Amino acid sequence: MESSKRESSSRSTRAGPSNYNEKYYSKAKPPLPNLSLSLFSVEEAIALLKDDLTRPNALVLLGKMKSNHQNMGPMVWNSSGTIFILLKEITQIYRWLSSGLIAENMAKQVCNALLVLQSVASHPQSRKEFIKANLAEYLYPLISITHRQEPYENLRVASLGVLGSLLKQDDAEALHYLIQGDIFSKCLICLQTDSLTVKTVAAFILERFLSIGEEGLEHCCSSAENFLSLSRTLAQNIQDLGREPCKRFLNHIINCYLKLAENPRACDILEWQLPAKLTNVTFLQNDPTLITSVRKLVLKVSTGNRTQKMLRPNGKQVFTFRK
């Protein structure tokens, strides 16, 4: 009898997330007959979060409403118990982060909760409350996961999306907050993953990191370690891109270089570290926007923001465009 109990316990332990799925997700009611946005107000959808049975549908509904209701962030923040519910949805998946066994439906519901939380991070009023409550700390474990399966990558993208929303506007307070949370190093790690979507969101955050005020650029260029880590990671991503790279991702990378070139010391080093691949018009897919940005970059590192003039031994310009 004891042996059978041990076997049962062992099976339960191995099952892990599947047991969790059964216990938690079996509570949910079938999808609502019609999730049309016209049938629900934001207040009604928020009220549905209070019930475990209607919460999955409510999260989907609020995610759809986010883009059409600019003031949804403050409404979510000011409604009683809603932030607690969202954090509960996020933190309950922590125990499975190292297992490699997170199921798609588990990740999807957490991603929906993160999408609602993104509305809080993006609104100027609720963003301040987000920072005061230090809510980014709940997202860092999801960004730092090492598993590469799709559910994990979706969690990482959704978490990065929330943090990116903090920086969509030129908010120096939000930038300082994320610097304290070492978002710089976390984004560099994300740029070393295989997922293009993760890389693109991380590159966007770094671009905004370097663009808001002076603190982000100073942070990157204040030490050789920070600058070299960033420049090498950017260069490696350029080298890894295929013949037809994602234009959005490439644009973020080029804009990061442009911001780095505004620092005199960084500009000196970039003249010798820019990937030659960037000057290939074919690689840039003959895209006028990308070509214009790279021309500005080449001009900056060749002639502008210099602490001293640095030329090749033959005295020629370092970069020229190639077809």
C-alpha cells in the first residue's frame, strides 16, 4: 500500500504542469459566445477578472480593448484588486520556469495578463504608479528564462513588451528606473537568443534606452565593458542576419549605432568596429530609409563627434558604400 502511494506521488511529481493545467484551467468556463468589443465596457471586462471562471475570457477581452481605449491603464490600476489578480496570474507560473514543461495554454493566459499590464505601463498616469510599485521586478524572471521552446519565448516577448511600453515616451524617470533594474544587460542577453521576435523587442528597448535624455547613453559609454558588450552584440547580430534581414530589427540596430556615435569616445571606436556588411546596399535591400540611416552613421563615425582625427594608414575614408 505504501509502495502504491509512493508510485502515485512520483507520477504526480512528474506530471507537474499537467496537473496544474487540470486544477487551474479546468475551472474556466467555455469561451463566451461572443467576445465582440461592442458588448462589453472596460469596466465590465475588469469586473469579470474577479471570478476565476470568467478571468481567462476577461483577459482576452481586455487585451483586445487595449488599443482602442487610451485610458484603460488608469482604469485597471484604480480598480480594486485588479493589479493583485494580474500579478497572481504572472507569479503562479514561476514554479515551472525551470522545468521546460510549460504548456501553451499556461503561457497564453500569462501573456494575456501581461498584455493588460502593458496598458498600465504605457499610460503616463498609471506608469508612475507602476514604477512606484516596482512592478518590473515581477517580469524579470520571465525575461531571464533560458528555455527556447515557443511558450517560453512568448512569455519573454510579452514581458519585454511591458517594459518597452515604459520607454515609448521620453520619460526620464522610467529610464532611470529600468537602469536600476539592469535592463541593459538583460536586453543584451535577449539579443543572443534565436528568436527574431525577442531580438526585435530587445533592440527596440535598447534604442529607446539610448535615445531618452543622456542617462542611457552615458550608462552605455561610461565603462569599456558596457560599450564593448553592446557594440560586439550589435555587430554579431548584423553578421548573423541573412540576405533578406527583418527591416524592423535592422532599423533598431542601426538606430542604436547612430545614438552611440553621438558619444565622442564611442564614435572613435565605432570607426573601427562597424560591420562592413552595413555598407552593402544589397544587404540593406535597397531600402531608402535604411540606406539614409547608414549614410548618416558613416558620416558621423568618419567626420563627426571626434576626440581626435583617426584615419587608415593610407589616409582614406574608412567606409564606402558597396552594391
